[in-house]
Amino acid sequence: MSQVRTLLVGTGSEVALDTATNLSNATVIRVINLSGADATVSVAKSTTTGYASTATVTLPDDRVEFFEKGPNDIISASSSNVKGMKVGFTG
């Protein structure tokens, strides 16, 4: 039986996702909602002409989720109290 672990990748602290970012070309992002209410998290796909095909989900308060995205795709949230950190998995 294999064990899956979350690895912190990169340096620094979690960042507020109220400004769109690719989080240093992250492909897996740990997101936590500390806003006190439901918040939305969006991922926009990178294209040769900008960003398109935005996907948005609701993240309940005090919830942690992991999002996968392309290295050039951007992630953002509706609150500065939704934080993201570049992570990886092993297992």
C-alpha cells in the first residue's frame, strides 16, 4: 500500500488569491478558505492570445482543497482570505 504525502514546493508563505497568479508556474495548489463565508476560486487557462475557459467553483469556509492547473494557467479567488501555496505530491 502506497502512502501519498503533500510536499511544499517553492519558498515563502501562502499568498492571498484575490489577485490572479500562476504561483510560480505551480501545477498543484493547496487552497484554504479562511474568509468566514463561502468564496469562489477560479482557474483560467493560458492561451496564445491571453486567458480563456475560466472554471469557477465555490469553496466553503474553513475548507482545504487541492487544485491542478497548467503551469501558465492562473488561479484567483473572491477574497483575500483565500490563500494558496504551491505543493506537490509523492506516493
